[in-house]
Amino acid sequence: MRRKGWRRSLLWLAALLLAGLLLLAYTFVPRRIDVAAYQAGATDFHPASVNPASLPDVQLSIIKCGKMISRQSFVYRGGSWNQTYESGMAAALIRHPRATFLFDTGFGTNVDEDFQHIPFLMRKLTVYDKEQPAIAQLAAGGVGAEQINMILLSHSHWDHVSGWEDFPATEGWMMREEADYSRALPDSELMKRMLDRVHLRELDLNGPAYENFDRSLDLFGDGSIVLVPLPGHTPGSMGMFVSLRSGKRFFFIGDLTWCREGVDLPAERPWLSRRLVDKDPEQVRRSIVRVHELAKRYPDLVIVPAHDRRVHEQIAAFPQVER
Ligand SMILES: [Zn+2]
């Protein structure tokens, strides 16, 4: 009698486990975002009326500082289980006649220490490889730390702010919403620790509508660098448009998606990745659909997800420049 009861309990447990596994497997099944459901405002365009010839001489370079390897299936819904995905950890260097600055920092000199202060589960699931930090590559290319006038941060996650500490005299600019969020982070010691060592400046993007974003900040008032809000991954995630004299145009979207497929399909991260990294998945979907519509309207616009190494390869690597 007792043995029968045990067997029944075991069978139930096995059935529950199987159901759980099937449910988890389902969350990785390829699925596109329902564009119509998240399209409100995404097709209201206020096109940038910039004549490239009238732009200042702005130079853009990518600085690759490291990488992470994972299954493609963890990167976007529809990614393959058989293929690995190489995430790039990079900074972008922009030289504008009025300022030289970085957008995100990639892995810094203290990345190993920074890594010890990220959430436990994230740490257990992450394997990374270091390359040269931005500060060392800049120095080798003749750009001293004192020549970097500011650092713009797409958001406050460790893999984007790690190199900030290498420029202790340089202000890091974040959207106000992101600054509030990073000060209040309950699950990460990193920003709390870092904010004692670096200078944070809060940005309000309260300029006019730009493309299909209802507010923006034209950093130098000349249309070359325009910042827009991309909330969802974190509350104050920020994107950056770079328009060059050659007519080339780039849009850095931070971690809104980890790869181009996320924007093109469009597709979000699978449930497990969203649970680990996204603050507001509904808002992520709205922001992705906005960028998806933008990409459709401007096929020549280079959309740069912060970790898509294939896109990084298309941008001149420091000390080479796009202009
Ligand atoms: Zn990231």
C-alpha cells in the first residue's frame, strides 16, 4: 500500500517536471512580436531634415573591448540552439569639433572586479573574454583620458559602464530616469559602488520629436548627434543617432535587442533572458516595434545593437574612422 503511494507520488513529480520542461521549451519557440499590438505612435514620423553637407566633421570609431559567447537561442526568440552567438563588448568613440566622447565603455580595466558585483544568477550564466579596455586602446592611438570630454551611457548595466572607472575625471551622462534607477538598484552593488568613484550627470531629453520618437536631445544643436529615449530594458535606456557628412547614418540602440534579428523580425529575447535582464518587457516590445518601423523606413540607417559584433565589424575600428 505504502509502496503504491510512493510510486504514484513519483509519477506525479515526473509528470510535473516534464510539464515544466515543456513549458520552458515553449518559451524558446520562434515567435515574432505582434507589430500591430505595439504600433501606437511608432509610425508617426517627424523626419530629420539634415543636409549631410552642412554637418560638422564628426568622426566615429568602434572600440572592441571583449566578448561573451552564448547559444543564439538565448539572444532572440528564433535563435538556433546549434549556433553560438558572439556578443561584442564595445565602446563607440565620437569626435565632434566641440567634444570628444564615448558612447558606452565596454569592459574596463576593473571588469573582473565589476563582474563580482552583478546578480548571482547572471554571474553563474555568464562567461566572458577580455580584450584591451578602451583606455588602453585610446592611449595606444594617441588619445589620452583627459581628451575624453564626457561619456554617454545607454544604460547602467555592468557591461556598459565597466570602463567608466578608467576615466574618473570624466562625467558620465545618463538619462535622469536611468540615474534614479541605478541609485535604487536593489539587486546590484555595482552602480552603488561605482557612483562613489565617478561623476554622474543627469540628462533630460526634453527636445522636440525626432523621427518616430516623441522627444529627443540634439546634443550640439547641429543635427549630428541626437539622443532619444528607448525605455524597457531599463527605465532610462537611451539611444543615439549619429549623422555624418558622408551621408552615413547610425543608430545605437543599447540593449533594446542583442542582435539585428531582434529589430528586423522583430523578436524579443526568450522568457529566461527577459527574466534576467529586462525591467519592463511590455515597454521593450513597444520600443522594438518603434525601431523596427524606423529600420523599414530607412533601409540605409545602420542600426547598432550594443552587442552585435557582426554590425560592429561594419564600423571602422579605432584608430580608423567613419566620417
Ligand atoms: Zn549589455
